[in-house]
Amino acid sequence: MADLRHRHARKAPRRLHMSRAILPTAGLLSLAAAGALVVSHEGAAPTEAAAQPKQDLFAVSSSQKSTDISRSAERAPLTNEAAAEAKVTGVRYAVKGVDVHAAAKGSSPVLAKVASGETVEITGVTKGDWAQIIHKGLPRWVEAKSLAKEMPLGTSPCASGSSSERGLQPDTIKVHRAVCAKFPSIVRYGGVSGRGEHATGQAIDIMVGTGNPIGYDVAAFLQEHRAELGIEYIIWHQHIWRPATSGAWRSMSDRGSPTANHMDHVHVTTFGNAAG
């Protein structure tokens, strides 16, 4: 009996040792089971509460911005070429260098420039001091006062060249260009030379040839546009017209030759820079 107790007492520690060894294993099994439960729960159909997705604040913020701000509203709609042509109602000349604006206001960006003498297509639409044009197929704006149906007299360069204008005063250049445009058959001019008004660039000789009646037409044309061209007086066919002293042509004394008597050319003296 005592021997059995002794044997039982000796075996007890071994059972205790085995139970301690089993406990960690049981713990691992419990964790694995819990993990399996979690996996099976995630794979299961979502409940009503889980079906409600969480709001993506960044996505909501982005969608609100795209709704509130419309970039396209800041830009004028593009016009195709056919639609642009349909808007055109006429053509105008740029009487000076013209800035082409995006909108009908001076603070609007300048998109292009139109040189003096060039033409632009207009739509007939105006806003205050501004006129709408079609530039490169799109509606743009320029100052209305910078456009004209015809170029002002004496502004377009002469087709036969500008060598005669070297050293001439602004009014005298206008006379040359106006006569050149009106009478393209005349191609010879006398510019700066000698002394007096020719030396200062205030005079020009329009060479028509002796006995050519076109000289009368030239003289009449210059009389009609005296103020526009800044003309002080005209000499033709041994007569002078000086409106400051007389409204009529007055005869001059014989100077000895057809050229000296202005039989082959119309002489024009200008004020220099007084044209209106």
C-alpha cells in the first residue's frame, strides 16, 4: 500500500507536466478557431449595417468642386469656319495698327495685331466703342474707331515704289500716295532737291509730261482734298492756286521754259505736318 502511494506520488508530477504541455496547444487551437470564425464571417453575406459603404470624403469633395466650377463657362464657344463665314457682313480697313482683343474691353488680352491698311471681316455686332470681327475663324473685338470703309486718303503706300518719299514731310508723303492711288499711270515724281521748299521736303513735283491734260485732273483732285493732305498751294500750267490769299487760279509770269512754267508737272507745296 505504501508502495502504491509512493508510486502514485512519483507519477503525479509527470501528469502535471503533461497538462502544462497541452495548455499552449489548446491555446493555439482556440486562436485558429477564432480566425476561422473571422474568415467565415467576412465571407458571409453582409448585414444591413455592413451594406452601408463608408463615405469617401476626398471623392465627395472632388465631385463638389467639379460641379461648382465650370471652366467651359469662362471661354467663348468655338465657331467653325462655316459658321464664322455666315456671320460676316462686310470688310473694313485698319486705318492704323489695330490690337485684336478677346473681349470688348481694353483690359482683355491682346491676341493679335492688324497692320495699317490691312482688311478685317466684320459681323456688324458692336458693344459700345467696340466692333466684332472674325479673326482666324473666331469672333474677336477691336476698337470701332480704328476701322473704316476706305483707307484715309494718302495712307496706302504707292504701288510704284516709295523712293520719291525719302526726306519728304508727312503731308508731302500723303500727297504722293494720294495721287499715286488716284492716278496709277503717273509714275514719275520729283522729291527732295535744290533749295527752298523742295530742300525742306515740303514740295513735290508730279510729272505728267508736256501737253498732257491729266495735269488738270490732278490739280482739281488736289484742290478738292487740300485740307486732308495739308496743301498750302499748287502750281500748274503757269498758274498758281493759293487758297490763303485767293480762291481762284492766278496767272504767273513766263519763266522761260516749259518745265520752269510748270507745263509738264504739277507742283505741290504742303505745310509739312498739318493734314487733318
